[in-house]
Amino acid sequence: MWESLSIQDIVEYAKDPYPSIRKWAKDKGKKVVGSTIADVPEEVIYAFGFLPVAILGTNKPLKKAPSLLPDNACSLARSNLELALSYEGDLFDGFVLPQVCDTTQHLSDIWRINFPDKYVESYLAPRQVDRPSAKYWVKKEIERLIASLSKWSGKTISDEDLNKSIALHNENKAILLELYEIKRKFPGTITNKEFFAMMKLSEQADKAEFNKSLKTIKDNLKRKEEKDYIDIILVGITCDPPEIYEIFDELKFNIVGDTLVTGARYLQGNTTLSNDNPIDALTERHFKRGFYSPIHDDVYKNFQEIHKLYKETNARAIVYVHIEFCESQEFDLPDLKKLIKQEKIPLHVLDTEYQTTSLSHVRTRLQAFSESLRGGSL
Amino acid sequence: MSEKLTSKQLSKKITDEYMEEAFHAHDLGKLIGYSTAISPVELFVAHDIIPIYPENHAVANLTAKKGAEMCSITENMGYTSHLCAYARSDLAYRQTGMTVTKGIPDADLFLACNAQCFTLTKWFQILARKGNTPLFVFDTPEHIMDKKAREEIVKYCVVQMKELISFLETVTKKKFDYDRLKEVMKYSAASSILYKKFLDMAQYKPSPISIFDALIGMAIAVYRRGTPECVEYYQTLCDEFQAKVDQGIGVVQNEKYRLYWENLPVWFKFSDHAKLLGSYGAVILTSLYVHAWSLDFDLDKDPLVTLAENYVNRFSNSTIEDRADMAMDLFDKYSMNGMIMFMNRSCKAVSFAVPTLKDMLTKRTGIPALVFESDMGDQRFYAESQVRTRIEAYFETLDRLRT
């Protein structure tokens, strides 16, 4: 299903991936395991023969989630819960839910209580990364996840199974990185919307199939070198709804780097293949990924990361994507803004909310930002 | 001399001496460590680090109705109004010096334990950045219901406590004294037993204690646990309340409703709520929040193990199912016949469990719940008439059910 898609097909699938996932799982007789972001080692789930699917919210109306999570809860958390409760719950045989903040901690509990007949496991990511105990704990959690999936499925996996899965995921990331490089160097060859659709579907489709599509697309790309693009860095956790990428395209912003959990951060830290101990390799990978507000405690490091990316890519500006009611971002943002402004880097903060259907305010503000970059003053 | 003091006088004396020492910490060769209220602060005490809790300072300002003004200042600094009012009022204090107390000394180091909440970790990160001060995040994964996982969580926490000890040794350039820790643990264990005994006075009918007594009484457990004066204070408090029990003195006359409260209090409505409920013959007896410092240390175990076991299983780090069980124990023990479920906009860590918890508790007890949404410290989110109307309607419902 996903092995010979064109870029246009990918954009279409990514818009609403769930019918295709449902059909694929039925045709293949495979179980689907959903995970919210971030950092669940999907390679482990895949090694068991399940399809790991990143749950990335819905733009459909909230019906059940508001009675379980109040309106000041992170909009992504509420949207994910709604997706599972009202729209796509039947698709999933189980869930592995990472806990990285107060909201995700409660979300795991609420999810488990509301899906008593499904497999629901928590992945207790460490909320510190700089001490040896963090590494110790990541390894323990990966081992616990393997034991839990094994208990649920009645299967066991070998190092070879895990290595094969890692290789497939590495391949996916390597192709996406090449595509990102092309996008960076040849603006207009791949639009923002197209690239982030490829990213999204990579986190949701079977990589054994999808990698083939990506490879063919990459090999057949006709490079363009359009002028008038403004290179920008996208900073944040996620960027939704996907129509925002269309606005970037309309305004001729080319995203040349990002720190999104669903973007470049997903591609960071290719897992070293290890015949001896793939669990150690996956553990190491956890610490190769960049800043993620809930688990990293130093906004200076985040700034340094962003600044390095900004310099390396020769970007003109930074767009920060704020998810409404994400407490972690809201604590970090004022200091981060100050640091960015001190460097006189043009910055635009985009407030996003998962259930937003009208993006006119986003368009207007981005238009003004674009105009200021193209000659006006900030 | 201190035997003759009442618990109120003793509390003031302990607090005054504590703050006096804190303000002169550097003269005494000691350091100030900011800590979250639920954290293994026994390690600080054993290492002569004076623990300071910015939350307590925030409570003083919020109770004095400074919340809206202080939170607005912080919002003007770019922080949103959705964040914890403790954090918002504290950031305003840092910016302007505004406080109804003498303030608190600045930190030399920070300990953020997320068994309480993740908010404090983020808040402390801001303060640590500002002062370029070392911060230790003590990560306590949720106390999930799997026995084997719990054992691993405790091991992870013990490893981290050893890292914390190394961190403290580096910052203070002083060797950690494990014998001293054992001594501190004895005091902490003893005061915890007495604190729990004090809270359990709520089982008597009429109850001599309301949650408002508990909230006042818990302060010393929060900032002086691990010291002999803390033990002395709770012994005095227990003696005083035992005397009330012996004389049959209750918080309200003709006690009719014995209520459970979910969440932290609305600090600026503290006494108003007590009076209002009292007028209906109702008394709020307890909450899981005040029981957070009912620690149950096993002195036969390695101190780091019993510390880890206790701090990971606090209500705020437990699953919603376990929280419901904890609350049910209190319902049974204290014979409660009503519940107020406060959706506190400020405290996401506690409040996001409330809708599910409410469903579980009403189902298990058969008692209806009063749910209201507000903020523990920011008056702008408190609608007086709405809360009063709800309380009236709730007692009408309970009356109807009784008849």
C-alpha cells in the first residue's frame, strides 16, 4: 500500500492516514500499537511484528476528551485522547504511552482506564538526561517494554529481530535526511507541506514499504532552485494543523532546519547497529537527540542548538511553534525569546491549537512577518 | 521551657528560629537549598543545608490575596496565566520584591523532585538560570501498579539519591555523613507518625479537626521534618487535639456533613470556606494533599531505600486508580458522607486526575460530588456567587438524600 506512492499520494495519505493504516493492518493481519510523542523506541514495537503508529492529534471536534481533561490541558493531549476515544480507537490493538510531564502522566492513566480491553503500557522516560542514572533508567525501561510486549503478544524477540528493525528505521531516517538536505539546498523542489507529510507518514506507515516510496521519490526528484524563498528555522515540539505548512509555502518560507519532535529531532541519533546488544544501542540513541522541553532542563542549551542550526543553515529567521497550554513550553519560552532577541535574530511565535480550523489569524501574522523580513522593519 | 508552649506558640517559635537561621545561613557556614515540598529533604537536613520552600512563601502571599496582582506582574514578563499561581507569584516576587512576609533568602542550590509535580521543576529551572545556581532534578517515574516495575523505580531513585549526595558534596565541599542521616530519619519517622495521628483525629465524631487545622498544622512537617523540634511540635499538637476529643469538642456544633476535599485549598478563601461550610453543619475533614507528608519510614531499611519508597508513592505520583484507593481508605476511616472536588487551574498535576477520580469515588461511595473550578491563588479565576450557589445546591442534594 505504501511502497509506490508519489509525493501527492503521500500528502493525501498524511492528511488522514488512519483509513489506510486500518486497511493495511487488516490486509496484513497485523496488530497496530499507537504511541503519543515522544521517544518511545518504535524499533522495539516493530521488532515484535506490530505496526508502531505515532498518534498526532485530530482536527475533528472534541466530544469526549473535555470531560476527562480540562480546557487548560495541553491541546495535543486532549486531541490525542479524542482521536482514540471518538474516532480511531478501533484501529489500535494497543498503546505504549510515554510519560514526560504531568499531563502525559495523567493521560496514560486516563487512557488505560478508558480502554480496559486494550493493551496499554506506560513508557516512563527519564526527566533528566545528564547523569549516569538516566542511561541506566532508559535501558531498564526498554527492557521492561520488551517484557511487557512479550507478555501481551506471547512472542519473544531476538537481537537479530531488533537489529533488523533498527536497520529499517535507520534507512528511513537516512532517506528523510537526504530529502531534507535537498529541500534545504534547492528551495521549491520539495514544499514544506510535502516534506512534513513524508515525515508524518514515516512515523505512521510500515517503513519496509514506505522506504521504497521515499527512495524512488528521492532518486527521481528534479531539483529546482527557485528564488525569493526565505529560509527559516522551525522551533518547538509539533506543528499542527498541517495547513500551516501550506501557509509557509504560500509565503515562500523554506524550512531549512527544525527542532520538532515530529521533525528533525525524530531523525537525530541514528541507532548504531549492534549485533551484541541492540538495547544498549537504542539506549545510547535516546541521548543523541536534541532538546525536548519536558525532559531537558536547560534553555541555554536549547538556544545554543537553535543558534547553531540558524548559523549552519544561514537561515533568516526563527518561527517558534507554541502548542496552546503546553506548560513546559510556556515556562521556557520567555527566557528563550529573550536569548533569541539578544542575538537580534528575527523571531515569530506561532500559537497553535489542535482543533483550530480557521487559520486566518496565523496567515495574517505570518504575512506581516514575511513582509518585515522582505524589506520592512521588524 | 518549650514544653509549656501551645502548639501555636511552638509553631511560631520554630518558624521564627528557622527563618532567622535561614537569613543568616552564610554567616553560620550553611547553604540554602530550595526544595519542592515533597522531596527527600532529609538529605539536606543531614548535610546542614537549610531547606527553603518557595511554595510556602507563595502560599503566604496568595492567602493574603496578593495573587491577582502578583500573577499579573509575571504575565507582563511574558508568562501565561495558565501557569501555577505559586510559580507566577514567586516570579513576581523575584522581579519586584513584593511579599507580605520578610521574603526568603536566595538559593545556593536547587532540588526539584517531580513526585510532586513537573511544574516545580520548570519553575526551579527558571530560578536556577537566573542565579546561575546548580539544580538537581530528582526524577521519580510514576508509581505504576506493576510490582516489579515499582521495585525498579525504587532502585532508580536510590541510584539518583546517591548522585544527589555526590552533588551536595561537590556544592558544599563537605563529606556526607550517613550516620547523621540515620539520626535525621529517626526524627522524620517519629514526626510523621505523630503528624498522621494528628490527621487521624478526623475519625472522631464530632471531628476536632478540619482540613483547615490540617493545612495550618502541616507547615512544620513540610519545612522542619527531620528535626527534634518537629517531633516536639506534633506531640504538642496531638496532645491538644486529644484533649478536644476527650471533651467531645468538635469543629462545628451539630456536625452533619463530614466532607472529603480533593486538591489544594483555595488559599485566599481559606477562612471564608470554613465559615460557609460550618453554617451548613459541614466540616471538611481531609484531603490526600495533607496526607502527602504522612510518611511511613522503615528505620530497619537502608535510609535511601525507605526514602525512595516513600517519596515515589505519594498521592501526586500515584496512578489515578491508586489515588482512588487512597481516598477510599480515608472515606472509610473517617466516615465521610460528602465530597468537594476542586478543579484547580493552577495545579495541573493534581487536577487533571480529578474528573476521573470523581467518577470513581462517586461510584464506589454512592455519594454525589460537588465539583467546582477555580484557582488556588489567582482571584481572577474565582466566581464567588457561583461557588456559593453550588455549595447551597450541593447541601440541598445531600439533605434530600438523607431524608
